[in-house]
Amino acid sequence: MSGQPSAVAAAMADARPAKQAIRDEWMEVLDEYAPVAPQGETLYATLCGGAGTDVRLLIERGHVAVEENGAIAVTKFPRVIAVEKDPIEAGLLKNAIPGLQVIASSVEDILIAQNEIRYPVGLHLEVPRAHVLNLDFNGNLEFRVDKGKGLVCTTIDLVRKAAMAHAAPPLRQPWALFLTVRGTADWPESVDGHIASALRVARQTSPGFAQSTLQIEDEFLSGFDESLGPPLSSLAATTQQRVIIAYVAYRVLQVASAIGWRATCKRARFYGGESGQGTAPMCTWMFDFHWSNDAHSGNPSVLETTLETALSAAAYVDANGVLRGFDESA
């Protein structure tokens, strides 16, 4: 995805309390998955950047075996894989964490998200099939017009590819996804209509989801007209973040159930963008996926059920790293 920051900006963003709070929650999820992920399989694949902070934390928690010299132990299938498309950052990461398997590529190239018949092979296939996949993007949600499909969210399509990789027999083991994007509506105004339509369908599908998005209804949906606007980008930063949180939660659950997964949005957070702080507004989600024969058979009740609680754990993380209500802001 576009919009990657400079190394200095990335380091500053990496250290802010809100991001540290998110990373702590990542580690809580990894604490759950590490004991049940066989040693011969990849536990964690991540877009960690040159600092590799989350990988270091994983090592500190004892979830990755290391040699006496501190290097990650060599195994047939790496316990951790980092994906870094910037060759300089990839080199820094290899030097900073010896033994770490670093794929010098973009995750988009690995997942080949725009091709329906090609799939990753070899080590690249272990990225989408990791027990925990961290798509920690710095850019906005991306959309494209696809012939025969209309408007497609490229970011969600990446999630779909990962879900398909996990669904290939004999896998279908539980897995987790962390997803982070910039929380601004930086896209053509025509996308707003697509998002509004999706959220209206989700609210009609699930009373619980409708209840959780009352503020979104008041601030965006009730006054939005596809021909008249107002554009989402003109609304308050926190409104944009809440809309993005709700839209992505719905679309990931929708895509997952269509493949055969019962996905659960365990956590959804928005943070940054506070006045005078100089921080970028961000949105992040943590999902669990469990194979469901009901979902695989096309039972719509699976999506309806998972939507009910999709935003029950949604929250705003303030500049001090403290969790507040989903409808709160600085």
C-alpha cells in the first residue's frame, strides 16, 4: 500500500504511547496462539518495518527460539517472517535481528491480490498461512475499479487472499489477523457512496451492529447523499476513523463468511490525529478466524451472528495510550 513514512517518521510513530498500547494487545493475542502453533509452522508474519519492534517483543516473551549469540534459531520453516519492500530497511532489519527471515518484497506482490488464479509459492506461501498475520500498513484503504466487479477495496482483497490460503485443505486451523491503516478518507468521493451503502446493509442485517453505529448514522449516514455529499473527508477526523473502523469490520466478516470462516472482531481501535499532537490518525483491528461448516455452506446466519458483536470491543486510544469509549475522542 502507498503512503509509507520516512524512517524517522516511522520510528517516532512506533514509540508513541497509543501505538505501544496496540502492540501490547498484539502480544496478548500472540500469547494465545504461540503455545498451540506447532514448532514446524510459521507463528507470525509481519510488516514490522526496519525497527522490528514487535519481533523483538515476541523474542522477549520466549515465543521464538534463539541461539546463545541471540540470533533466531534456524528451522526448516521460520517461526517468524518479516516482509519489507524497502531494500535499505530490509537490510537494517536483518542486521538488527540476526537469523530473522526477511522477504524483500511487498505483501501485495506476495498475495498477488489482483490475480484470481495465481497464488504465492514456497516461502512466500508461509506469509498468508502464518498462524498470526500482521498487515501493519501506514497508508489509506485502497480501492480500484475491477472489470466485472465494480469498485473493489484492494485492502480487503488482501485479507480475502489470506483467508483463501488458510482455507485450502488440509489447513483450516484457527488463525488471527492484525490489520492497520491510516484513518482518513483519502480517496475519490465516489468511494463514499460504496462505503455508505455497505454500512447501511450491515446495519439492516444486524441490530447489534446498528446500535453500535448510531453515532456514525448521526454524523455521516443520515446526511449523506451520493450525488450531494457531503464527502466523508470533510467531516471530523474522528468521524472518518469511526466510519473506517465500522466499514472494515463489516467487510472482513463478510469476506470471511463467504469463504467458510467464522471471523470474530476481537478488538477495533482508532488513535492519533489529536489536535496539536502531530500524529497521523490510524485505525487497527484484531480478528480471529475459525472454520465453520455453516459458513462454508452459505448459511447467512453466520455473518448476522458475528456482526452483532463486531464493534462491542471497539475503542478510542488516547495520546497517553488509555482506552476510551468508541464514541469518545480527544
